[in-house]
Amino acid sequence: MSAPARPRPKTAGSDFAVLNRQIVESGLLERRPAYYAVRMSVVTVMLTGAWAAFALIGSSWWNMAVAGLLGVVYSQTALLAHDIAHRQVFRTKASSTLVGRMVANVAVGMSYGWWNEKHTRHHNNPNHDDLDPDVQPEVLIWATESAWGRRGIKGFVSRHQAGLFFPLLTLLSIDLRISSIKALRRPDMKRRGLEASLMGLHLAAYVAALVLVLSPLQAVVFFLVHHAVFGVYLGMTFAPNHKGMPHPTGDEDFLRKQVLPSRNVKGGRFTDVALGGLNYQIEHHLFPAMPTPNLPKAQPIVRAYCDRIGVSYEETSLIESYRRALKHLHEVGAPLRAGVTAAPGREGAAAR
């Protein structure tokens, strides 16, 4: 871990402007159409190839291996949709939205519009307790204050959430679909009829494939394996990025608000591919429209600059990032494990 940030200099308000100028002059914000043409082609071949193998194998338990493969392929498809949503692939919003809906709604089965809006709020205020939807208390809680008053099943999960983290990720794929459906019921959701139709197309084709090819028991197991692998893989690509990192107050300048709650993951080419470039989380948050292959080139520039102005730059191994995230989850649930059900000074009020 880098040294804690030194006192903010008087010129800190222009810190990002200086860094941004360096990045722009280096040409790292230029789009990489050839890279994304290859990446989209590879993902398409993997997706169609996996479903072709599913049809050829037919009603056999060997198709459970294809279910696991599809979990990996769906995750890579979702990571591609992430880049499209950030306008890394196409210059215009219209093209990004069109292709994004095809990739997310049709290929993966989740709402592109809902996820894009939610992810934008995350980028605007990463790890902010009130403004970042990714740390707001749901099944898991990321701030001790959210633990107070939790009882029943929620209390049990909160007490043991570190140990339950990876098992719960098996449900992430289902949760994304449920959240997508809930979002489509909101009247302020843009093009919700189109989004619903595209998701319905995916669901109809998916169910038809399983029912027509597999036995009923095989279809159920295939569904469970496929979405468990998809959920775990996708969750493991996002978990190292901010979990266990500082929660900003919102008063920080843009550079510090993005760098301090973010964590990079060290690794080689395999890590870059497996995490879809999200292992360069700091650079991604500072420059969300930067194409994925340019992120490792921007890293030494960003790190050197952060060191120069005294901003902590966090980078760990993949295993260490998970260890820190789980440690944070364990510490957050500590009050409940100790039998405390209300914040200090509120026990009497809770009892009444």
C-alpha cells in the first residue's frame, strides 16, 4: 500500500487538470476500433460456439460442462457491455446504446438502461455511503452503521457475511435479472418497452433451448450451474475494485474522490483478460472512456503523478484484494456477532 496522502496542496483543485492534460497529450484517450473489432468477434464466436456445442451434445450430463463454459462467456459478454456503456467502443451515445442493448439485453438477458444508470451513479461517487448504489445496504452491508437493527435472516447474513460472500455470488445473476425487471416497471425508465422486449426475447430463446434439448432435471441443473458460474465470475471481477477501501465524504476533489476509494490488481496478461481491464480500476475511474488496452499504458503516468502530489495509490495482488474485502465484511458484521443490535447510546431506544 502506498503511503497515506500528504496534506492537500493549495493547487490541488487543478490536480486532475494537470494529469488529464498529460493523458490527452499521450493519445491514450483515442479509441481502438481494431482492438474492439477483434474482442467483439472473439466474444461472438465463444457465445455461438458454446450454444452450438450445447445443441450438438444434446440431452446429456456432459452439457453441464457447457453450462460452466457459458457462465464464463456470459461474464466476458457483460464486461464488453461495460466498455460499450462507457463509450470506449463507439463515439456516439446512439451507437453505444444500440449495440449495448443487443449485448446486454439480448445476449446476457439484463437491462442495459438500468445497469448503465446505476453504474453511472457509482462512478460519480464511488464508495459513498449515501450516493453509491453499489455500497448501499442490501443482502451484504459495507458500513457498520448499516448493521444496526438487523435481525432474522438479514441479521444472520450480516453476522456471517464474510463466509457467505462467495456462496451469495452464485445468486448475483438472478439478482441482476430481478433488478432489471423491477427497473422496467418504473415510469421514468427510458425505452422500457424496447428493453423489456429484448429481455423477453433472450428469456424465450433460453427457456426454449433448455426445454427442447435437455430433460427436465438436466434443464434445472444446467440453469443452476450456468448462472452460478456467471454470478461468481462476474462478482469476482468487481469485488476487488472498491471493497474494503475508504468511503469518501463527498467533499474531495475529483481526482481524490476517484483514486482513494479504488484499488488496482497486479497481474499479467491473464489477469487483464480475466478481469476485462477492471484490474486498472484507478485509471478506469479517472478516465472511464479510455479504451481497455490503453489502461496499462496510462498506469505508470497516473501512479507517478499520484506519488508526486502525495495521493495514496492502492495496488495489490488478486488474492490480497479478496482477503481485504472479506476482512472488511467480517469487521462490519462484528457488532452483530457480539450481540449488539443498536448503535451505542440507542440500546434503550431499541429495547423500547
